[in-house]
Amino acid sequence: MPLPQITENLPFVKCLQCGIEFKQRGKNQKYCSKECFRVHLIERREKFNEERRLLRQKVQELWGRLEKKGPQAGRASEVFAKEFLQENGFHDVKLLDYFYMCPFDIVAKKDGTYYVFQVTTRTHCEVTRHLALAQDLGLRFFAVFVKPDLSGALLRELTKGYYELTLEEVETLK
Ligand SMILES: [Zn+2]
């Protein structure tokens, strides 16, 4: 009994990468060669990276940047964060900046429970070790993302080592 010639009926199609017509060896084959498939993957990755870069740039533009850096700017954003937390129902809000090398910027209470906070004027924060400490202490850990022009803030719970504000989140403060 002869082997079925399954490739026999497959059509000629245009390679999505180079445009050359080729006879398909499988129904889902979209590229004429391994090389064209490889180039396609590279171009797709570059496009993805470029889209991500543009998105980050847009987020950054909407969010703004600190005009002046340094301890005073940091202090101003922490004081803003303190008031923001008080307005959002937290009490006993304490800035911990008097405590050298304290891993948290603020501690506050709500309904009798303590919470710890990191304050940042950036659009992302990396908190792996601090989060591990908060978890060991049984404390929920939040980031207060303060807009550099002090026009608003976003409160986000940190449950992973990294948090990055999305465009949608930043747009809520426009
Ligand atoms: Zn090709």
C-alpha cells in the first residue's frame, strides 16, 4: 500500500516574509524557509519592544518628571503622600525618614491595622526585598505613586516584586 501523499494537494502560497511563492509542506506553513521565519521572529520582537518603549514614553510624559531631585523633593513627595493617606482614611500616618535606612517610607493605621508604604515619584518601583520583609512582619505593603508636580497620587498594593503603572492608571489622574 503506498504512503499517502499528503503534501501533494497543498497549494503554493506567498511567504509572509519575503513574498516569494512556495509550495507548502504543511497546512500552517507561512514562511518559505527557516531563515524567513527567523527574520520574522526578530522583526516581531523589535516591533514589540518599540511599542513598549513608546508606551512607556507616553506614560512618562503624562506622569511628568521631577524638576529638582534630591532630599527636598523626596521630602515634599513624602509629605504629600502623608496627607493623601490621611484623606484616604488612614490615621497615625508617620513618616519614617528620621529612621536611617528604614526600608519603608511611611507606616499608618486603618481600622486598627498597621500598613507600610513606599513613596515614589516614578512610574514604577522594584520592591522585592522590602516586600519580603513586609510579608515576614505580616504587614501589607503599598506604594504611593506621587505625581512629580504634586497634583495627585495613586495607591497600589504591592504583592509582587515589581509594579509599573499602566497608561490607563496614569490617565485616571489627568
Ligand atoms: Zn521567504
